[in-house]
Amino acid sequence: MESPVTERPESDQRSSVKRSERGDEADSNSDGGMPSPSPRTPLGRESPEHDLPRHGPVAAKRRSPAASQITGRRGVAGGRYMPPALRRQLMAEATDRSDADDTRQRESWDQLKKRINGPVNKANTDNLQDIIVELFGANLVRGRGLFCRSLMRAQAQSTSFTAVYAALVAVINTKLPIIGELLVTRLVLQFRRAFRRDDKNQCLSSVMFLAHLSNQRVAHEVLAFQIVSLLLETPTDDSVEVAVAFAREVGAFLGTIAPRVLSYVFDAFRSILHDAEIDKRTQYMIEVLFQHRRDGFKDNPIIPEGLDLVEEDEQIVHEVAMDDDDLDAQDELNVFKLDPEFEENEEKYAAIRRGILGEGESDDDSGSESGTETGTEGDSESGEESGSDEAEPVEPAQPVKQQIHDLTETEMINLRRTIYLAIMSSLSFEEAAHKLLKIEMRPGEEQELCTMVIECCSQERTYKNFYGLIGERLCKLNRMWAGGFAQAFASCYENIHRYETSHLRNIAHFFAHLLAANALRWSELRVVVLTEETTTSSSRIFLKILLQDLAENLGLQALNQKLKSDDAQISEALRGMFPRDDAKSIRFAINYYTSIGLGAITEEMREWLKAAPTPAAGSDSDSDGSDSGSGSVGSSSGSDSRSSYSSYSSSDSRSDSRSDSGSDSEPDSGARPRVSL
């Protein structure tokens, strides 16, 4: 008799199956098959006992864990962060050439992704030109799928930058049209998919991007008409809202290119407003759209200011239709794929990049010439081609420096910020001068430092001697800074009428300190011409504070000696301050210096005026008729009200009354009397 067969539990059957499978795996391993997955330690590293046989001596040399890591399918670091030094070591230990090529291409792909995502996320109106140059440095032909995906994601997250991204695509489209066509195709497919799924936000972001691409002449205007027709074919609240947003962005463009199409679109909106059953909010949006049209879409221009970067003859328009069934998004471009002709394709793009950026053969690596223009990416690929043992990772290609004129003055603003922070963070003028001299400046930017010191001084509520000591220290360290402050003095005096009274007071004190300390040449006063026609109330206040401060620091006698120096250069430069050619100008200067308490410096002009020949009666009455109302010197209102200086006295005393109260209203006891006009 046969023994009865007892059924084992299902759990026992599963365990026996597992044991049999493990036995089969052990047999396959002993027969030379593929090894089983290696056990992992808690830190994620391979167990060293895995490569050793269970019994017997070591049959073969172990393969290093580094080599097994580097040839993994997830790249050099196996998906983990790895320091650059360790990465280079692992690359050097790679023995299999095919594995090394695979790893290098994967590493290049990861770096390409970073070099595309970074600039796209940083793009704005101010730095768009720099971003374009940086993007052309990357292989956009290989990474065009990554570039389009990054642009679409960035635009969906921040729709306010849609115009910036469209301008970026418009520039790249002129050099690489396949990128513009791929982006338009993907946006059309994304809009169709979102429209079928009733995804309002996705539809809105897609049509906004397509509208700005139409404005930049990357997408054809027929596509814009097809989008509006599809949205208004069966109107709902959401579809009408998306259509209104799209028409607002593209309305000015359609009104210029195809006014009949725009009229048809607004006729459709008008019929929806009167006939369709839509929400009050949607009706109000349509009415606002009509108001925008009556205003000429002034709030939504075709291309915003600063983003018109492409000439009309360089534009390439892609005719992608909404109902085209042959559109291909080419999603395979978004993932890594091993390229058997990687080196050749990189060299081809290097040649394209040189043609786009205007790079010459001298900008390439020294060992890249071999009879034809092969070129390199400017990174470590040339070293890898020359020697296979040196397996350096692919470094990002550095864009060649071009002569770019920064019209946004971003670098100048950063330099001014650095100078300001260096001054404000200093405890003493020596520390401030030391910090300012340590700032790295390009040739021609030294003048900006002098200007910033003066501007910081002018912004103070009252004058601080701290700034004068900084200027004195810089001028005495290097005469280059003295020339810069001299140029700044001429510029400030020329535009002194633009400063407020408190600002020009601080500036006058600053330059008075430099002149008193002989840090600035006295011949720089040549820009001052003291006549009624060439001065304003601001310039007279500035000169008054300057001379009074010099008299206070040097003394009146020393100041007079400086101004009456025997140096021919100084005397020639001060001819404007002490006129000698016209009696009217001399009287004006004598009255001015007398009113500010510096009559002692007018001795020579008074003597010259006494020795000057008396003009004829007719000419005297013609030239000084308005000034000769009274011949008395001491008459209070008669001569002063008619004098050429009377207007200055009244205006300057009012504008300068806050700090110099009383200095203009009554002259000093030792002041000379005014000259009768």
C-alpha cells in the first residue's frame, strides 16, 4: 500500500522554494555564472568578505571596491556625494575602457544639467546677456531636452518672468533653431494635454509662454489664432478666463500683424458677453479686456523694454499647428543615453560655439590643432584624449570672456556698494583708507572711489572731518588720487546747483580740508569764475563756505599769501576768482568778498580799480546805469538794492540762515566797505 500523502502548509512550500532557489543560485555561482548581489554594511559600503570564497585559499585577485563603485550604473559616486579628490582617484582606478567612457559621459551629463538649470533659474532682465553667453558655453544641442524642460518648469513656477524666458529663447533660436522648434512643440502638446484634462493652471502657463513666443516671432501668429478659437469654441468660465489672459498678452502683436484676426477674436468675445451664460466675474474680465483694447494695450506691449534683443532679419519663425498629429515631444532627450560618438559630437559643438561666440583659434587649448579645426570644450577632455591613463572628470566648459559693455552698470553698482561698506565699517580714517586701497578695481574705475567718498561725505547731516582725513591720506599716498579728487572738484562745482544746501556745505568743507592740507593743488581753483553771469546762488554759497573754512584753518593772512602767490601757475589759475579785465566784474568780486568777511583779499583789486581809467559818460551810463542809483558808499538801501550783488545777498542769506545765522546779515567789524557801483 502506498503511504498517504500529507499536504504541507503553504508557508513550508514557500520556504522550500526559496531554499531551492538559493541552492540554484549557489550552483550557478560555483559554475561561473553571475555573482549574487553583494551584502551591504549598514553604511552602504560593500562587505569585504563578499569577494572572498567561503572555503579554501583565495583563487584570484580581488577587484577593488573603488573599481566596482566607479563602474556602477548610477555614475561615479553611485548616487551619493563624493569629494572631487576621491572622484579623481576612483576614475584613475578604472581599468575597463568602456566602463570609464560610460562613467565619464554620465558625469558630463550631470554637469550639463547643472550648467543649464542654474543660469535658467537666475535669468532676469538685467543679466540676460550674461546668461545667454553662459548657456552657449554648455552643449545645448545635446541638452536641448533638458533646456526646454528647465525653461517650462521655471516659467510655470514664476509666470511674471515669462517675457524674460521668451527673450532668452528668441536669442538662442537665431543660432540653434531646433531648440525653438522643440520648445514650441512641447508647449503645444502640454496645452493640448492640459485642455483635455481641464487643468486650468497648466493651460494658463502654457498659453502665456506661447503668447510671448509669438510676440518674439518664435511661434507663428496662426498658432495664436488657433489657441483662441479652441478656447472660445465651447465657452466656459475657465476657458474664457484663459482666452482673456492670452488675448491680453498677444493682442498688441495681433493688432500689428493681423488686425482682421484680432477683430474676429473680439467679435467672438462680444458674442460670448451677450449670449453665453457665464459668471459675472468672467463678464467683467471681458469688459476689462475691451478697455485694454481701447487703450491700445499700453500695459501689455509686444516686447517689454530691455528685451528686444533680436533683429527682425535674424528671426526664425516656426509654423507649428495646434491640430498637427505628427508632433513629437522627443522625451528621450530628457534622460541620459550613451553616445558612441561622444568625443566627435563634443568637438562639433565646440566648433559651433566658436562660431556663435566669435572665439578664435587662439582661445582654444594649445594641443588641439591637428590639421583641422577640432577644438575642445576648454576643459579636461583634451587631457583625456592625449592620455588614457589620466582619467580626469569632465569639468564644466568655461565660456570665453568677451568684451561686453555693461549698460545696466551692475558691476559699477556693486563697486559702489563695496566702497560704501568699506567706509561705513571703519573706525578710523587710517582703517578706511587701507580698506579702500585693498579693493580690486579695473582700470578706469579709480574715479568712482573719489566720487563715492565725496557722496558719502555729502550725505552726512553735518560735516565730519573723518572724510577729509580719508581724502588727504589717499592724495598723499599717490598723486593719482589727487588727480581724481581734482576732477571730482571740477565736476561738483559745475553741477553744484543740483545739490541741496546741506550737501554742498559738506562738499565745500571737504575740499577746504584738502586745500588747507596741500593735498590738492590750489591751481585746481581755475574752474571758479566769479562774475554775476557765471555764478549762481548755489555756487556763491559753495565758494563762501570754502573760503571761510580756509580762512579759519589757515588764517586770513596765510590765505591771502596763498591766493597772491608768486607762482605763475597759481596766479594764472586764480584769474577767474580775481578778475582784472572788467570794472563791473571787479566791483562784483570786491562786494562779494567784503560781504563774506574777506575784504582783506581785495586790496589789489581795489588798487587796480582806482588806477583804472574812468569810462566815458555815455558808456558809463549804459553799462552801469542800473547800478548807479546812489553814489554814496554808505547809503543803505539805495546802492545795495541796485547793486549787482544785491540779489545774491538776499538769496544767500535766506538759504544759508540755518547754519551761518548772522554771518551774511551784518559784516565783520574789520571788513572793508563795499565799493560804490
